Amino acid sequence: MIAKLNELLRRYRHVDKAILFLRLFIGAVIMLHVIGKLQRYNAMVVGFPPLLFNNGEVSFVLLTTLEALFAVMIGCGFWTRFAAFMMSLGMFVDIFVIYPTLGWLGVERQVLYIGIYVFLVISGGGKYAIDAMFSRKSGRGESV
């Protein structure tokens, strides 16, 4: 049974390259998104609702910093499932908390991101992730 499972996993290892590409792609896209947000800081902060604190500026800076951190984690494959889950939660906050205050423009992009993040939550980082390197050294196998 274990031999059949190992053979099946070995046969479909090309999927790991697709997961690597998706992780690098979405990590780079989100980093570009964060850079764009920071370039428009003055315009973004004015209408940003206070989510975690009484001040919208503090909420904006904290959430943008977390977005950048999670994008790097996804790109590197470090705690990919956790980072993708947190980013999907962030997109739900964008859709249901931030966009109603700004108008419902551009929600399609957040829905697309949620789909990518859910895929990464299900698949994990794949073979070419930092997590996979740690699991191989500890003897737990290649699947993360």
C-alpha cells in the first residue's frame, strides 16, 4: 500500500513545479500591489476604515505590512498554508468591510485572489518549498 502511494506521488511530482510557479507569481503580484498601495499612501489612508484600532492610518500600515510579510512567506514556501489562509481572510475583509465604505469597485480581483489562496491552502507549498526542506530533514517525508 505504501509503495503504491509513493509511486503515485512520484508520478505526479510535476504538479510541484506548477505550485512553485503559482507561489512565486502570486507572491510577486501581491508585492507589486503593496508597493502600489505605499506609493498612494496619502490617498489610501484618507478613506481607510479603522479596523483594528481607532485610527485608520494605523490599521492601513499594519494590514499592508502583514500583506507584504505573507506574500514573502507564500513566495518562499514558508508556512504556505497559514499565509494563504490569512491572505484569504484579508481578502474577505477587503470585500465585506473595506469595499462597502469605498464603493463596490474592483471586487473581482479579490475574489480571484481568494481562489488562488484556497488552492494554496489545499495544496500547501509543494516539493520546492522551505517547509518541504524541513520536513525531509526531520524524516516526515516530502508532503507538506
